[in-house]
Amino acid sequence: MDILQAVQARHSVRAYTTKTIEKEKINALQQEINDIKQESTLNFQIVTNDPDAFNTMTAHYGKFSNAVNYIAILGDKSEGQDTECGYYGERLVLLCQMLGLNTCWVALTYNKKKNKINIAPNEKLICVIAFGYGVSQGNDHKRKSFEQVTKNAQNAPDWFKKGVEYALLAPTALNQQAFRFSINGNKVKLQRRLGIYTKIDIGIVKYHFELAADKTNFVWE
Ligand SMILES: Cc1cc2nc3c(=O)[nH]c(=O)nc-3n(C[C@H](O)[C@H](O)[C@H](O)COP(=O)(O)O)c2cc1C
């Protein structure tokens, strides 16, 4: 499975089997984190076998089961790194998918008090990504159309249309898809609309667009 196939195959999964994740797969994730750290100041922690992290009232009634493995994404307390968190976190989500693992971004319904994450005094926890072997591959959801997330782009080149197509497959908090693309020559603008966690969403969407549109075709405005 290549990365664009991973984009198409990915759906959020909240119910996992009890199968242990192979060491090689954890190592592959750690290697990707090491690569990301060459270009990002974010901090990532892979936590396995933590039965408490998703065991909250909300998570319990909000349908997580056997979710015991996750990647915690931490940033500097004084920096706004939410968009970066989305961008690099999605790189890990798609790697999981290629490794045969399922995932779910989780900003809200995890146990913020009881978990195995080590947070340094200058750090803040931005988001976590649950991963594991899903009971299923998840379900597709209703998605916005090209017209709903673009402005004056009917005659846009194919690379732009393909970028938006894959951006529409990106996970967003509450499936809100609160973003809009516009194009001016080779300049592409991605704007955030109203909603919660939209800064993280925008990073995820940006990553998907870049994967499909080919970075040599455009520059971000
Ligand atoms: C930034 C972000 C935060 C999210 N937080 C939660 C969460 O707290 N609990 C949850 O069950 N799902 C959460 N999700 C998963 C979304 O609900 C899910 O991605 C969305 O409904 C679209 O479904 P899909 O991922 O299958 O395409 C979050 C997703 C994102 C991108």
C-alpha cells in the first residue's frame, strides 16, 4: 500500500482487538518520529499497554474499546504548534495505515489526568493518536464536496483538484471539515473556518493536499 492508497483506506477506528503490536512496527514508528524531529520541534511519545488513557466516562460512553496504545504529541508551552502537530501527526497516522494498523486522532475523549505520558515543565500535551489492530477498518462518512471547500476554482488545474480531493479525505475533529482552498496561479491558500481544534485540522488537511497535489506544482500563500 502506498501513501495515497493509505489516505483512501484510512477511517477512524475506536474499537481494537487485544493483539499486541509487533516490535518491528513500533520501531518503524519510532524511526519516522526520529525523521520528523529533523524538521520539527514537536515531541512525540509512543505509549503501549496503557489501559487508563481512554478509560474516561466520555471515552467509555463515547465508544473506545481496547484502546491501549497511542502516540502523544507534545509542544512547547509558549508556542502555538497545533498546525504542526496536525501536519506531522498525520504522517504517523498514514504510516500506521501502511503498517496495517488503525488509528484515531483524539483531542478530547481521553484521560488527561491518568495516563503514562511524561510531560516536562515547559511542555504541553497537544493531542494523542490512538493506534492498534482495529476490530474493523472503520466506516466512511459524509464528506463535503469540492465546491463547498473551494472558491472560484472550477477551472483549476488537475493537480489542485486532486489535492482537494485528498484533503477531503483528511480526518477533522467532529468531521467538521472547516476549511477552504483558493488558487491564484501557482499560489494556493488554505483558510481555517470556525470550529474547534481547527488549527490541528488545518495541518492534517495541508499534509493531505501536499501528498496529492505534488509540491513542485505550487507554493502556499
Ligand atoms: C484534531 C482531531 C481531534 C479529534 N478528537 C476526537 C476525540 O476526542 N474523540 C473521538 O472519538 N474522535 C476524535 N477525532 C476523530 C474524528 O471524529 C474523525 O476524524 C471524524 O469524525 C472523521 O472521521 P474519519 O476519521 O473516519 O474520516 C478527532 C479528529 C481530529 C482530526
